[in-house]
Amino acid sequence: MMYSYLKLGPRDGVLIIAALIMLVLTLVFKWSVWEFLFSMVAIIIAFLAGRMKPDKKNVLAFLKK
């Protein structure tokens, strides 16, 4: 990797590609700055939600008693 100090992974690459797509769409369709910012916030929220790990609760724990 050329810039190994950045430590970018595949998920970061997907986030960067999504941001670039939103930038291109903003320029092509002449969106306002607010529309661009709202779309970027939505992408970041989706990115963070995708990284959340599910709780591993033992739902049937009461049956073992």
C-alpha cells in the first residue's frame, strides 16, 4: 500500500466511493449544498449503523434453569 499510515480498509473505501458518488450527483443534478450535506449525513449514519455489532444475548437462557 502506498500510504500505509492511513490504514484504510475495504469499508473505508466503500464510504469514500459513496461520498464521491454523492459529489458527482450533486454536480450533475445541481443540488444545493443542503441536499449534499443531508445525503452525506445519511451515508455516514448508514455506514456507522452497518458497523454496529448485534448483541449476542442468550434469548433461551430461561429454559436452561
